[in-house]
Amino acid sequence: MEEQKKIYKPEGVCTRKIQYTVKDNKLHNVRFIGGCHGNTQGLSRLLEGMEVDEARKRLTGILCENKGTSCPDQLARALQEED
């Protein structure tokens, strides 16, 4: 299956852009532009090779302070748009 490179513009968080690739329904090359570098770098490494549905399930509803969302939750929203 062909790789699908995606770019998502999150709302309500410090991250300005989320880039990722989906190949064979698995996440690759997840990259957060802006935000808490250590946290987003760790998240990116943990998500490498994870199935899209599993990532969405694990990340949905994670909140950052009183923002009502977070960088992980924004990625889950981006993945929800994949359907």
C-alpha cells in the first residue's frame, strides 16, 4: 500500500502543526512542530509503527491543563478524520 503523508493544523495547543505518514494502516514519522519538545518527541517514538485505530483509542481525551485538549488528543482528532 502507498504511503499517505498527512499534515494537520491543531487547535487550542502549543503545537502549530502535526505531520505523520500512514502506511498499511500504521503510523510512521510522527512529528509535532512546536509544543513541548521532549514530550512530543517521546510521543512520536512511542507511536512509530502503531496501528491508527490503536493510537486513536489511546490518545483520545488526553487533556493538557485547562485547554480541553492536548497535543496527543489533537493527533487523535487528525486520525479520526482519516475515516
